[in-house]
Amino acid sequence: MTVKKRLQRITTPVHRYLGIGLALVMLAWFVSGIVMVFVGYPTYDTEARRADHQDLDPSVIDVTAAQAARVAGLPKPPTAMRIDRADGRTRIRVRHGDGAWYGMDPVNEKPLCCLDARAARQRARQASGAAPVAATLLHRPDQWTFASRLAADRPLWRVRVADGHASDLYFAARTGELVHSTTARARAWGWAGPVIHWVYFTELRRAAGLWRWGVISLAVIGLVLCLSGLLLGVLNWRARRRRRPGQGASPYRGLHRWHHYTGLTFGAFILTWLLSGIFSLDPLFWADQPLFDDGPSTWIAQRHAPDPTIPSPASLATSITWPAHIRQIRLQAIGGVTGYRVTDANGRSYWIAPGRTAAVTQLGTERVRSLLARRQGHPLVDLTRLTHYDAYYQPSRTDRLDGHRPPLPVYRARYDDGVLLYFDPARARVVTALDAGRRVWRWLYTGLHDFDLPPLQPGSLVWYGLILSALAGGTIVCLISIGIAMSGLRRHRRRSRRRRTI
């Protein structure tokens, strides 16, 4: 028996039976992938939060972070503070590290009481202007609240309101803050796209390890299915010189012939998506290892935590002119000095600190250099100011769908160990950082999975044409596979009946 015949004998049953078992899963991935080109997972981003907030008057907020922590009942010194105003009430929230948020009302100087069902309904009516229908207390994530940013806000009240969109509003039970929102339309598209594509079912997702390795296992089986199909397709292809008169390139007929042709045409795309889909879950933990021993927030702040005893916003308002239409005030330390990070209604950012006469809108190059050079053990090799995106800093798929763009300009810092760090001088924060492993992961995942490659501009007509054509081709391959599987199962049933009658 020739090597070719032996390979065909081994590969054919592998491809056939894996195809019967996985064709529907693959079809679901491709159809949901088409949806995800246009629609993402329901989000409630900083712009939505800012729109829910009202203007703050710093001159009436005469409470320091340390005082707010004592009133709110925070058991440890505060390392973060947020001040905002919604529904006509100013609220101060404090927390230690990555722990839960605690809140207080600066007007009556009392802690924010935990919401009960009645208070949650009232908050929903105030936030939406619509009548509440039902309120449910969630101690664990539901389908739409797995985001890690919500961990510090749990438990959450989910309130359905009669606003004509079947909206669900999510409020932090401890502080009353509106932290998430979805509509019936967003949930429906979320199911049709991300939930199916990511196998993101609630109970399975709660078991994060099981979900992760379950999806990786499915994709690996799909990879074997695809590789065996491509191998069979090549082995069974009849070159022109070996064809008899009237013969085609494929030895098959009917659906099998179409499967042969479409599989060879789109097989490389399918293989690429399966492989990059596996990398999206980071099986080699390239994107999971900490980049810094000390953490950039520490060497930018030049202290372990902001000073919670700095003068209150009201005290600073007597000596510094604050911007108009303030929507949020946060505590932030830069270069050893603690101040307030202020965001206005348009998303513009300012830093106000004691001893200064004006708000700082952006850090200069030398100031940025001095901050980023404080990384321990690794000298700063290069610092470049970017006014445009590069291959490692650009809008993500979610950014494009939501109409957001990462901030510009930014500074790109390069260290002697190859780490690239992108720093936003307007907010004095690290936007992203990548070592060699994360850069490889960027190409293997977003580069291949989203066709986010330099010759293409994601979101352009050429990009849409290419990715939709490839997804449609994968869908056709899967539909033909299902047709072949159903035909084979019908033949198997008929044979079984004949044997029983004999």
C-alpha cells in the first residue's frame, strides 16, 4: 500500500466522524462571527457613565478621602476615591486596593446605605425616567455582567424598566451607582454574536477554568478536523496531467465535490481562525504573566498610594480655577504629589493639586521621561511621542464597534528588556504595555483572527469585503458538511432497517 493510500485510509474516517460531531458547532462559530463583524458584547463604558452623571460643584465638596473612608466604614486606608453626581445627589466612593467600593453622602455626612428592592426601583426610575417592572439582587454574574471591572461593585441590583426597550439597569447594591445597562436589542444581538461565538453561557462561564479549557478543546478538535480535510483535499486532487478526458479535478460527485472545492478554497481561512481562536484564550500564558515587579502606577505616582489627607476639593477651589461641567473627580498621585484627576462632560481631563495655581492638562516630554525612567532594573532606551496609531497601539474591535478611539497623543517608551509601554500624558496613566510574548500574541490573535494586519485597515471597505467573504465561505463549507452528514445518516438508517428486515 502506497503512502498516499495509507494516509487516505487513516484520515478519511477521522475527517468524516469529526465532521459529523462538529459541523454544527463550526457553523455556529461562522454565523456568529458574521454577526460580530457588526455587533459586540453589550457594554456600558465610561462615556455612558459620564452621560448618566450631572455637573459637580467642587466648592461644596468639603470632605477629604480620609474623612470619606471613616464615614463610609472602609476598614482600611483608602487608596482610591471617586466623586460624581447623579439623580441630584453627590456621592463619594472610596476603596482600598482592588477591594469593594464604599460610599458616603457629603451633604449629610452619612454612609450610603445598601439598596433594598424598593430603593433599587426608585434609582431605576430616576435614571431611566421609566417605571420599574422587576428588581433582582445578583450575588453572582448573570449573562451580561462578567466584566472584571464589576467585581468591586457586587452584589448588583438588576432592574427591568418599561422604557419601550426592555432595558435592564444594574446598580451597585452597596453604593447605588449605575454600573451597567442593556436593552432587549443589545441582548438579542449579544446572544446571536458573542455569546454563541465565545460559548459564553452563564453557568459554564462561572466555571472559568472549565469554560476556558472546554473552548480550547473544541477548537483543537476543529483544528484536527480542518487539517485532515485539507490533507484529504490535496491527496484527492487530480492534477490536469492525470485527468482523463471529461474528468474534473475532484473525484467526487454532488455535495462531496462542492465540499472538496470549497474546503480547499476556504480551508486556509478556517484553519487560521481556529488557530488564532485558540491563541485568543492564551493557552501558553503569554499575556498572563505580570510585566512589572513594581507596577507602573507606583513609579508614576512615586508612592505606594495617593495621600488621602490632601485638602478637599472645596479647599482647593479657593486658590485654583476648576474647569466647567465637571463630571467626575478622582484621587491621583503623580511624581510624589497627590492631587485630583478631574474629567469634564466632554471627556477632557485635568489634574489639580495643592500648591499649584492652575490645572494641568497634559504632561510635557521631560516630565514624562522622568516618570517612566523610574522603572526598577530596566533603563529607558527610547521615548517617542506618537500622534498616530502604530501596529501595537490602535483601536480594538470593540473600540471600532462602539465608535471609540484610544487617546492620542501618547508616548511610546522602549526599555532595555524589549518592553513597549504606551503612556497617556493627558491622564498620566499607562494605556497598555507589551513584552515580546504579548507582541507575538497580538499577531497570532488579533492579527489573524480579526484580519488586523498592516496591509489592511480594519473597518475599511476592503477589510469588510475580505472578512465577510471568508466568513461566508466558511459558512458554506459547514452547510455542505451538514448536508453530507445528514445524507450519510439517512443511508445508515436505511441499511439498519434492511438488516432488521432480513
